Amino acid sequence: MDPTLGNMASCRLALLLLLLGGMSALSSPPAGLLGRVFQYIDLHQDEFVQTLREWVAIESDSIQPVPRLREELFTMMSLAAEVLRRLGASVDVVDSGSQKLPDGQTLPIPPVILAELGNDPKKATVCFYGHLDVQPARQEDGWLTDPYTLTEVDGKLYGRGATDNKGPVLAWINAVSTFRALEEDLPVNLKFIMEGMEEAGSLALEELVRREKNQFFSSVDYIVISDNLWISQRKPALIYGMRGNSYFTVEVKCRDQDFHSGTFGGILNEPMADLVALLGGLVDASGHILVPGIYDHVAPLTEEEKKMYEAVDLDLEEYRNGSQVKRFLFDTKVERHLQYIFSKRNSSNQMSVSMALGLLPWTANITDNQYLAAKKAIKTVFGTEPDMIQDGSTIPIARIFQDIIQKSVLMLPLGAVDDGEHAQNEKINRWNYIEGSKLFAAFFLEVAQLHNNDRNSPA
């Protein structure tokens, strides 16, 4: 077959898969610059998928503290920095120091990338945050394919990091590279902050943000994070809040030595029995928290939120199937009244409770320009209004950005509800990846338009 004909057939097949992979694309593409941007992304989608394949192949696991995987993380950060340089960005690879492990071992922390593309004072400056590290994955843990070999099946791109977070990071880069390829001026100034330790707690990142508040971040108008999922397989979402969380450790101690169960069983308080009783006293069978007064701290649902949630496209059956659970518990689980329960057991053992981690909730102002721009961009690309939702997960950097830099933070997810972030067979749909690249390009233009309107409006 003529290679040109083969490429045309491949492109047509890929476009067909895009249309079948979710909501239908717009029947008539937009005209002008945006139309040319969308056409370029469609025609080069196989190249974009190949780049994702190369990034997924790097085992950038930040959870397992072993030298080989740290080398993979450094390789991943180096590759991303080089990609940004090829786009014309000025790139600073910031040393993050080292991590001391409980066994005394010391491992280097992968650097943080700070990159800048454009500094026109008349333009808005948008900063994109992304992470390039992943959770551990082994095929023997239940993956149907090699987790580090991107595998496409029925329009689904399977691989560790495909949706969390390498795919969305590359979608942003795809949008930028498209403007570059078309020799078009970027509508906004862009900055990038990329890290390699998000899954392990973003070590050293908050310190860096504080240090760069009046330097790198001083000109930033908006911050965008794309590290979440939609609540649907088909309908896009914007996330304007995250719940926050609290991690507690409870320990029950008997003696400093082991005892023979036959000799001492029944005459000592078994620590495991105490621990089971403590954990069992946190919630009832319906998931209702048993800590007195805990629900007094839950913010009430506002009338505005009720109206927004009525429009949310939540299919419980789809949501249940996507997470592979049989039943959902809708009440939250936050605190524990362990000391009270333990005292009722009259145990001779000792109990200790410590708060290992506490992360504050985050809420955005949905009337900010970039939320309005994101809504318009979603309408342009997907032909629908987004679901406006708050997320039960927690991304600490959102609150850090908002508190330290004091600029608007937008959560603009690309992945579908069934992508399986952190799970076996993680994937991103080709359709989400390619249409997401278009979404970011449209978002640049919408932010620029709103920014210009503000500049030209009377004070």
C-alpha cells in the first residue's frame, strides 16, 4: 500500500474511534484559528499518543524508595524539561535536596521544573501544575497488560500514569506545540511547574513555592491543575472544591515481648481485640460516623449548590461499575473517638493515637475569569455545559497555591470516571486525551479574551 494512503486510513480510523469513544464531536468545527488548531490536533493525534507511550514507558514510581526508581524519576524530569525547551520555553531545573528514609538511607529527590514561555505584559499569565511520578504497578497484581507499555484497546490507552498525570500534562503540551507548529502567537503567557514526588507527598514543594512567590510566581494571574476525573464517562466537569482529609494512627501495645498464646491466651488482654473494637466503633454499618458532634463541622449545602448539583450528570450504576464496588456509603468518615471506646474496655494495654497528616479543604470562586473561560472552552469543544462538582480527594498543592500565591486555582480534569487512577488497568481514552488537548487550546483563547475585556473595560 502507498504509505500516504496508509497514513490517511490510519487517521480516518483514529477519528472514528474518537467519535465512538464518548460524546460526539461538534458537527461543524469552529472557523478561523481555533478550527485550524483543532484540525492540526486531529491530524497529529497518533504522534501525541506515541509521545504518551514514551512517557508511560518510564517507570517513574515515587512511592518505592529504591535507587533504580529514583533514576527513572530523574530521567522522566529530564525528558519533560527537554520537551519544554524544544517548545521555546526557558527552563529552570531546581534541585530539591534529598530524602532521609527511616532506615537511614538517603535518596535524592527529583528536581522541580519551573518553565516560562512568553512574558508579554499585555497578556494574561497562566501557570500549569502537573506531576510526572506514578503509583507502583506490576502486571502480576492484576494488570491485563504491561503497565509500562501503553496499550490501546477499543480507543482506551492503558498504562500507569496515562490519566494520572502524564496524559493531562502532555495534553497541555500538545496544545502549546500546536500553536507553535502553526506559527501562531500564543494567546497567553505560560508558566509550568512540574514535580516528581506528588504521589509521595510533594516533598520540598511547599518550600519552593514560598521561596518563588515573589519571583517565578509574581506575574502569574491564574493557576490550572488537571489531576482529577469527571464524574461521568461522557460529560466534562469542573472541580471547584476538595474535601481535605485527616490521617490518624492508632496503636495498642501489650508488652515489649511476645507471649505464647497457649500459655497466656485468655489471661491477658489481646491487643488485636482492642484494636478491632476501636476501629469498629468509628462508623456504623451504613457508614454513619459515630463520633459525637462530628457533623456539626460539616458545611451546609447552599441553595446555589443545590441548583448546580441538579444539573450534574451522575449515573450511579455507571459510577458503581467504573469503581467495581457493589455498594456505596455516602456519609464521610473523618474522626474517631477512640479514647472513649478504649476506656470502656478496661484493658490493661496502652493505646496511643496520633494524627499523621491533616490537609485542609480547598474551595474556589467559580465566578473567577478562568472558571468562566473554562466553561466556554468546554462548550466549544464538547458542546455541553460542564458538571460543577466538589471532589472527595485532596490535592494539597491547590490549597498551597491559593494560600501562598493568593491567585485563582482552577481544576480542569480530562479523565473519565472509569479511568482507574492508582488502580490496576489505569487508562485514558484516546478521545479524552485528544479532545482534552483541544480543550486546553480553546481555554488559552478564552482566557485571553476575558483578560483583554477586563483591560479595556472602564475602571
